[in-house]
Amino acid sequence: MAMQRIWLALLLLPACLVDQPIEEETDTPSRRNHPPVIVHRSPSTTTLYLQRDCDVRFALPRIDDEDLHDDLVIKWFVNYEDDDQPFDTWIVRATEADGPTRLLPNRFLVLPLSGYEDRSTIVVEAVVSDGFADPMEPPRNRAIAEGKGVAVATWTIVFSEGSWCNIP
């Protein structure tokens, strides 16, 4: 009886084989996108305690992107939940780069804080991408195109009373 089961199993075994597709290897490697990386940001602290009479200078002096031919776009937002339009937009051309490093030592976003009297805090964001999607795609003006990358620097400004500006 055991021998009959073995023979039956051997007869049915070939019926269970399934053809597996063969994937050809090509000489062209698949291109994997490398997202941008914010290496240095200024101010370096994420929470700033400042007075309303101050003007703050934000910067991204160094951004790296291993994809040497990618242009980068930096969209600056202030209180994105209230206003989804960029406060400012910078374009960093790949032709201006020295290898993967994009240096922006003399570019600053100057934000006068006196324009936010009705706030106790504000949030400033720099969204860096090598491929933004259509501006109407959610989240508006921040959506990233498929296969592209993003890096975000965020600062929270907490207003305090006083007349001095102590910007780190």
C-alpha cells in the first residue's frame, strides 16, 4: 500500500510544475534616483526664540545629490497650513554644481518677523526636490514626482517679548 502511494505521488508530481518566466539581464543598469540631502542648514537649531522686530536669515549652504545631472528646486514655505503658496523658490542648476555638492554660500531667505503680529509661533520650511509634481497635486506645491526625492528643513519660531534679536 505504501508503495502504491509513492508511485501515485511520483505520477502526480510532474503535473504540479509551473513554468517560471525567465528575466533577461540587459547591459543597461536600472537608474535609481538618489534624493537630495541637506548637509548644512542655517540656523542650525530647529526652534528659535525670537522677538517680532527681528529679521531672520535662513540658508541651505550645502545640499548634496548623487545624481549629477539633476537640477534642484527649493521651495520655501511659511505656515504652509495657512498658505500653500511658496514664499520663495530657488532653482539650483546641475551645471552650477561641483560634483554631487551644491554650494549656496551666499543665498539667504530673509524673513521679517514683524509681519506676523497675530501669531505666537510660525513654521518655516525649505522643501528641496529633484522633481516636484504638478503644483495642483496634493499636497499642493509640495507633491513629489514619481521616482524623485525630497529633503526638508524645518524651523519653528516662537515669539518672545523683548526688543533684542538673538539669532543663533
